[in-house]
Amino acid sequence: MLNWFKRIFTKKQPVEELTLDFHTIPDWIASQKTVKHAELQPHLDDFKQRLAEKQTELRTHIEALRTARLMNQDIPERAKQLADGNRDEFTRRATSLADSIPIPETLDALPTLFTTVTNAIRDFVEGTVRPLHVLNEFHANEAKALANDVADIERLTTTLHELHTGTAVTLSDTLLAEHHHITKLTTHRDTLSREITQARTTHAAIQEQITTLRTRITDLEHGPLYAEFLQLKTRIQDIQNEKRRIRQSILDWFGPMNSVLLVYESDKHHAPIAKRYLTDPAGALLEDASLRILTLLRDAAQKLAAGHLDVKDKKREKVTEHLANLTTLQTFQIDYRKTGTEEDNLIARLRTMPVTQQLVTLRKQIHDAEQNLPSTERAFADREKKLPDVRAAIETYQAKLAIYAGTPVTIRLGPSAPTRQSPATASPR
């Protein structure tokens, strides 16, 4: 595109380098457009005269075709009707074409003229294919003369159109539109840049906040109260391990007793307690404050001694031993409650320690801050992707201005302009 501009506009003897302030470019283009209009005006005047002449010729040939007589009158009536009908259609469309082409008064009217002529001739040609084919058999000379007039108007208009689009007149409007676009592009870029700066500042502030909070946690961990805090946590962990050990011991104790409990699972009186202990022996015992299980187990001991309870030989010894030492179940309960009470006391004590409260507060603040990091990072990352390439736009624009002016151009950019640049170097984003 730029090479095409250069072939048309670049002068053989370039003038001195031109320096333009960005904000004054629209006024400068307007002044240049006035000059270009003046240069093109003689061509418009010539076009108006020649177009008027061609329209007169077209109307003359339309009338000639309308009044033309058949050279051979000795043809069937149907053929005459065919010739007259197509002649009427052809002259009607030719008259409509002549009426639709206005004589342009100013250069500003040329774009509309070009569109009007192009559409009118296209409609004329598409609508007269058949009539012209028929008329070539009956009024060939008149139809040909009229068609040549239309072709001459099209060539005449095309020539002026090429001259008009091939000058700086139309490029002036393009450059004005591009100047407006770059201004809007710059405003959008500056808005995004401010939002990016704000988002990055917020992101950095959150990161700094997290670092500060972690430093405060480190300071607490090296403080005098943290040793007691760790001792309490260690003791609580030991107690929790002891509770797990007790529960495992309960499971081990009831392991051999499954066969006994299964017998009582179908017993109407003992079924509920038997099913509960079969499902969760440790949980059932620790919840069984009145040790209702002892009634079942004592009954089982009596039946076993009387030979009324069937237990496999490899489990009989363990079952007999457990049934003879039922006080072990109460010991499990006492030990578990004791460790549980101590655990509750230590946890309550741990929670009331200032260092604990401070650690909980600090860790929550860190968690909340870390939750905000992804959104602030997306805020500036998404905007950076949307930053318009003002640099490329200005590079292209400066090159077009140089072609338009026919000489090297330096754009001087003030504080309100898109960005600063040298004559050969466009500004960064």
C-alpha cells in the first residue's frame, strides 16, 4: 500500500523535511486538502463539460432509436411487435440511466457520483442484455451508438474517479480518520496503563503484606512464649496418640469376641447391644457409660462354662480369658476419659495463650491475602494483553504523512500526544 502511495505522490524534487505537531496535523491536512482541491478543480470542470456533452449525445441517440424505422418492413407482424417491445424497453432504461447521472458541482460530490454511475450502468447493462440482442437484428446501428454513449460515460467517469482517488484529496480524509483513531487508541492505552499500574501496585502491596505477616510469625516462633506453645502441642499430640492406642486395644480385645456377639445378634433381649458392638466395638464401649455389655458377656461366660455356647477351639482360650477379666473394659473407659479430659484441658489452655491467638490471626490474614493474589494478577495480565500497539500505528501514520507531503516528516509530540518518537523511530507502547 505504501509503495502505491509513493509511486503517485512522491515528488522528484523533495522539499525540506517537514516537522508537525501531532495536535496540529488535522489543521495541516485540511489546508493541504484545500490545495489539492484547487489542483483537481480544472479536471472537474473539464469532466462536467464532457459529461454534459455525452448526456446530450445519449439523449439524441435515444431519440434516434425511438423513431428509427425498420429497414425491412416486409416481416411478420409478430417480429415487428418483438422489435418494438424490446426497443421500448431499451430506450426506457437508457432514459432512466441518463436521468440518474447528476452533474457534480463540487469535488465533495464525486464519491456519490462514482457510486451512482457505477450502480446505474450495472443495472442498465444487466437489464438490457435481451433487448440489445434483439435490437441487433432490427436496429443495430442505433443500438450500437447508444451503447457506445453509455460506455463513453463509464470511461469518462472512471478516468475522473482514478484521478480523484489517486490524489491526496481522498488520502486527506483517510489521514484525518487515522489521526482520530490514533488519538482514541492512545486514550484507551493510557487508561489501560493506569489500570495496570494500579493493579500491579495492589498486587505488590498484597505480596508485601504476606511477607510482613510471615516475618511476624517467624518472630513469634523465636519468641519466649513459643517454647511453651510447642510443649503444649507436643503433649496434646502424645495424648491423642494414647487415645488412639486405647481404641486399638479395645478393638484387639473384642476381636476374638466377635463369634460370641454373633450368637447374641439374634437374641431378642441382647440383639441391640450385640449389633452395636459388632459394628464399632471401640465407639460402643466408650459410649456405654453403664457398661450394659457386661450383662451380655456374663451371660456368655455362664453359657460357655455350661457348654451351651459354641466357640471354636482356637478362640476358646482367648474368649475364656476375656470373660474372666471383664474389669479390663472399665479400665479402658477410665483411661480414655482421663486422657480425654487432659486433652480438653490442654487444648483450652493452648487456645487461650496469646501466641496461639496471634498465630491464628496471622495465618488467617495470610490465607485471605493469598486468596486475593490470583485476581489482582489477572487484573494486570488481562489488561496487558489488550494494550493496543500504538507504536505500530504511529510508524505507519508517519510514513503515510511523508508520502502525502512528498517529503520526510517528523511528528513532534507534546504531553497530550500519543507518545514521543524521533523522525525515523515510532514511540513505544
